[in-house]
Amino acid sequence: MYKIAVIPGDGIGKEVMEATLHVLEAIDVVFDYTFADAGDEYMEKTGVALPRETVDIVKASQACLFGAAGESAADVIVKMRQELDLYVNLRPVKSYPGTKCIFDNLDFVIVRENTEGLYIGLEEETEEGATATRVVTRKASERICKFAFEYTKKTGRKKVTAVHKANVLKKTDGLFKETFYKVAEDYPDMELDDRYVDATAMFFITKPEMFDVIVTTNLFGDILSDEGAGLVGGLGLIPSANIGENQGLFEPVHGSAPRLAGKGVANPSAMILSAVMMLDYLDENNAARKLENALVEVLAEGKVVTGDLGGSSSTMEMAAEVRSKLEEY
Ligand code: NAI
Ligand code: MG
């Protein structure tokens, strides 16, 4: 039995969470859920977006499923990443049948450093304008590169590519690149290379099949993962994992989508795929593959899918269809 914190949040976050929990009932893994509050609605009632109690509930759990927050997203999710030291942001770029993919056979993963780089929050105004500080530490570079290699080994992937701009950012990305190759010495059988971020952005469009696992710093990872999402068809489909030493937090990449909220039309796929990532994180790989396959079947058939996928089914109808596939296995 796994202790799981559940934070539905705001808008469609609540709807895709309900749908996903419904689907998870048909999986042979037992979860002990603790529901917790965060987001705009909670802030309207209490004045805080992320109560201490919620952070404590997540800390006491093995994993957390997070729906989405609204305007308070930065105070909720960015704060949670810091409080829990969730130093990895894992974003798969995977094409599924029946979706509007630019490429049909993509399957690579971006491992983004989630705690420092240009997102450290050190900006200041100067006489001429403003400056931002970019922090790259040996410790954070080492642990993110180590995670990338371990993840590659564990998932049977073949190659790790470090993405940087060490020719210009000689000190910060120089350190990142050097650390990558130092960590690589512990993985002599692994295929590896490194590329500049600008060229990588181009290769995403021209030759994305060359990538397997990418490891990179915070800002580059943020931008490249949205570019990757664009290759495989839209926000309703893209999950993510935030991982630290003791916890994992799994969330769709999308937000609370206020214009869709309350209508029951949001695509639950991104949240369901986030649950797939959670199952893999918990080493429940069989259950993860079953859940993923059930969703893939529903996407490929294209009959009981939401509006963004060209169908006319509701969030819960699509979830029920995924669940009925699961029950057939
Ligand atoms: P959004 O991701 O909520 O929605 C953008 C558009 O993408 C929607 O209008 C909709 O057309 C489409 N979309 C997103 N999810 C979908 C789904 N499951 N099914 C079908 N279509 C979907 O981003 P937006 O509009 O920029 O932000 C809305 C609110 O969400 C803001 O308050 C923002 O702060 C918050 N937000 C929260 C995030 C989080 O909690 N991690 C992440 C991004 C935004
Ligand atoms: Mg982003």
C-alpha cells in the first residue's frame, strides 16, 4: 500500500483528478490517499495558496498527484519544488496514436534541473536596466546528471545527451558539461554525447529521433520541454514528474484552464499519464504499462475522446472508457 497525497487544486485540475482516481480504482495497486488543499480557491477562503499542512501531508507521503492551480501556480508548485527539494523535472516527449503529433514515433525524455540555473530568483535593477544571476553548482549538476544516467540504465534506454551552451557560458555551462563527463565515468557502457542548446532546438524539428535522454539546466529544459510538447500534440496529453530524494510529485503540464472548467470537457490524458509516471516511480511497472496501454487503446480508437482530440465525450466518459479497457486485461 502506498501513501499518496492528492491535491486536485483549481478548475480542470479537480476534474482530471476525479477522472484519474476513477481509472486508478481498476489497477491492482492499493493506494492510501490523503487529500490536501492548495490553489486559488483555497486562497480565497483562507488567504494562503499553499498551507503548511499540505506540505506536511506531501512530505509524509511516498508520492503526490497534483491537478493544477490557477493564478497562484507559482506560489503553489514552485514553492513545493523548493520545500521538498524536487530537483528533477522529468518530461517525456512521446507520440501516441490518434493525437495530433508532428512526428509519429517519438519517445525521448528530458531531465531538467529543477532548483537553480536562471530560475534561482536573483534579479535586480541596475542603472542601465536589470541583471539576473545564473547559479550552477557542482552538487546540483552532479545529482541531476547522476539521476539521468541512473534513469537511462533503469529504463533500458541507451544514450544520454547533455545540452548546454558552454562555448558562451564558459563558467556555468562549462561546469555543467565537465560534471556531466565526470559523472559519466561511472557508466562506462553508456552511449553519451553533448550538444549546444541552439542546435538542439533545431534538431528537435529536423531529426528528433536522435535523442533518447537529454539532461540540461533549468531554463533550457523549460524551453526545450515545451518545444517537445509541441512535437507530440498538445497540453491535454503531456504529463510530468518532479522528483526528489524522498518524494515524487506528478502533474499534468497544463494549468487550470478556466475557460474549460466546470464543463466536464477537459482531456484527462495528461493527468492519467502523470499517474503512469507515478506508478513507474513506485516501481509498479506492470501496472504502469497496463494503464498506459489502456489509454493508448482509447486514443487510437478515437471514439470516446474529448473535444481537443476531435471527439465529443466528456472527461468522465473518456475515463470510464479507459477503465473498461483496464478491466478487460
Ligand atoms: P492552461 O494549460 O490552463 O490552458 C491553456 C489552454 O490549453 C486551454 O485554454 C485549453 O485550450 C488547453 N488545455 C489545457 N489543458 C487541457 C486539457 N486537459 N484538455 C483540453 N484542453 C486543454 O494554461 P493557461 O490558460 O495559460 O493558464 C490558466 C491558469 O492555469 C492560469 O491561472 C495559470 O497560472 C495556471 N497554470 C497552472 C499550472 C500548474 O498548476 N502547474 C501550469 C500552467 C498554468
Ligand atoms: Mg514551462
